[in-house]
Amino acid sequence: MSTELFKQVDITQTLEIPLMVKKAKLVSTHPNGSYKLEGEVDKLVISDPNAFWSASKYLVIVVD
């Protein structure tokens, strides 16, 4: 798998990821309740970082 499309972030500091798209879907596994997609998917808000990153250290989002 090529990692060039991934952006490295500090998972202890990153609580919001701006998206600014009409639709977004998380493809990677992250527990429900540990995040929310806001607005017309303006951003991904991570409300529980420990739970959110517990299943995977990669975040994959399909946007439209």
C-alpha cells in the first residue's frame, strides 16, 4: 500500500480535521460515539481520541 496519500498527524493533538465537502464516509474502523461529522461535512470532530484511534492508527475518509 502506498502511503503517499496519507498525511501524518499527532493523534494526541488533532481533534478536528477540516473537510469542507458535501458528503463524507469513514472507511477505516473507528468506534461510534468517538467522533462526529459536522455541518454539511465541514469537519470531522474527534470527541474521544483514545477510543477513536484504538482500532486503527490510519484514518481513511471517502469524500464527495
